[in-house]
Amino acid sequence: MERESSNGIPGRIKRFVFGRAISPMEPGVFRKLSLVAFLAWIGLGADGISSSCYGPAEGFLALGGHTYLAIILALLTALTVFVISASYKQVMEKFPTGGGSYLVASKL
């Protein structure tokens, strides 16, 4: 039945948009799932991007007349992003199959 629906125009559109079905037992599926995790990282980054739209401006306003501290603020912000990214990278290397925050917290 699935074969019949994939031959129609809606099935072709679905396959074009989402691609073919992938078996989880396929040998190269881990690389494809890693790409999905990377794309999810990009999607979740949108939350940080929305915060970054108003965060630096508010930080700069908080400096008031001490504008000479703006460079230090920018460097510390970049350092914070680097540390968080490195931390996520370490967690992803230690738990490549995922598992959620409970598993990570209980194993570390």
C-alpha cells in the first residue's frame, strides 16, 4: 500500500521534501543521524539568537558612561559562548546516542 501512495503526486512531493525512508539498522545511518543532531543544534540556536538580539544592547546600556569596557564585555561574551559550546561538544562526545539530561547528570 505504501508503494502505491508514493507513486502519486503527493507521495512524490513528500519524498522530495523529506527524502526516502531510512532503516535505523542501515550501516551509514549514524552519520545521517549525527547530521540531524547538528541541524537540531542550529534550530535550538535560534533561541540563543533571539536573546542575542537584545542582550548585547542591554549590556552596552548597562555600561552607561564606561564605554571603554565595551571591548571587555564583547570578549567576555565571546568567551562565554565558546565555553558553553565546548561543554556541549564534550557532552555529545561522551553520549553520542543521546539519553537526555537525566542520564548525563547521573553519569557525570
